[in-house]
Amino acid sequence: MSAPSSAARHWFVTGASGGLGRHLVGEALRRGEYVTATVRRPDALRDLAAAFGAQLTVERLDLLNPEDVTAVIGRVQRNRPVDVVVNNAGYAVVGAAEEMTAAQIRDQLEVLLIAPILITKAFLAPMRARGGGRIIQISSLGGQIGAPTHSAYHAAKWGLEGYSESVAREVAEFGIHLTIAQPGATRTGFAAALQYTTETGPYRDNPVGRMRRYLESIEDSELTGDPAKIAAVLYETTLRPDPPLRLALGPDTYEIVHAALTNRLGQLEAQRDVAESVVF
């Protein structure tokens, strides 16, 4: 293993214990970059730490604790400036909106929306001072559609996409680029890690119940997205001088989001007369 070059960048990746986050960490390390990986289980990256030594720093981070987020980022930035941020950590609670507890809703919003916002904000000033940087927000096809059983998840992902589009326009002149990644169904163990509400009778046999049965039965091997290939594509976007704001990753993402946007445009066009009728 050769030492990183003087041009090696420093990546900050959340949710690196497994799945896409771990693949991104591995991709960056193999390309000769430095990586700070945040995890809930520090031992999860023991093999990569042994293989890449000082290239990899592992930080334990609880995204439900804003003070923890601030402390970790402060420590990371004192050690080495960060060039690429990846807000990857995530999970989903499955069930009807009515069935979700306040704690389940808040925790999803904290992990999927509030933490990425705080992390993004923390890195903007130092990136601006250095003349640029890259921020990758891991959304999903769920950032553009709304399926039954995922109301809080969709609220967070739609919110993250809106926030990121706004920030991208604020900081483009400083050389800071944001990319919203939208993976489809990917073999990352995400399905197996789904959490579920306590099911109630009224929703057992409606679209919520049918979606719940499907998710409970799906096997990781049935999912078509390759996390290693997604990691490689995301890495390449960080080398492009003008990366895309949104990046569809998977044929399911392309087809489902295309259909949703087409339908939304049709609904908008049908309302033109109404839209024009409310002016003075």
C-alpha cells in the first residue's frame, strides 16, 4: 500500500458501518484518499483500518445527539480539512402514519434530515474559505415519490432534497458543489434493517398492509442495485468540475421518478386555468 499523494483529499462519511457507506469508504481509500468514517459500531471497520492504516480515521457518532455531531466535526476539522462530505446514514420505519409514535417520527427526522443539515452547515464556512468542496447527500427514489408506509421517511428525504437544492444555489459561486444521490433498491441490507410500527386493524388489508407484507418478505438478493458500482459512480462525480445536482442511480429510480414527474407535470398543466384565475 503506497502513501497518499499530496493531492489526496479528505472525506467525511456518515453511516459507514455497512451498506453503501462502507463501500464509499472503501472506494475512497483504494483511490488513495484520506477518510474519516463515522459509525455506531467502531469495530465494524476494523479490517479497513488494518489495511489502510493512517488513511482511515473512525469516529463513533450518534446522529440523534446534536452536541455529539458538533464535537465530532470540530475534532475532525482540527485534524485535517475536509474536502468531500457524504451524508449517508439512514434507516426507515415502516407503517401507517397513524401508527407511528412521536419518537419514531422524531428520530427519523433527526437522522435523515436534521443531522445532514447540521453537518452540511458545519462544513460550508471552511469549504468556502478554502475555495471549494463537495457534498453528497444520499437521498433515494423516495426523495421524489410518496409510497404508503414511509411517510416520515419521505418527509425527511423530500426535505433533504429541497434543502440541498437551495444550498447548492447559495454556494455555487464559492466552488462548493452539492449532489443529491437517489439510489433505488440496493443490496445494502437496508430492507433487513427496516423497523416496523405496531400494526393496527384498519390498515392491515389496505395499501399499507400490502406494502408491509411485501417489505417483510423481500430478500436482499432480489434487489438489483450494486452498492460497489454506486460508490464508484459517486466517487467519479467528485472529480467532475460541474457535477449533477441530482443523480438517479438504478433503473427503478429512473423509471419510477420519471413516471412521478410526468404525472406531476400533467396535473400541473391541467391546473393552468385555475392558477391564472386567482390574480387581481
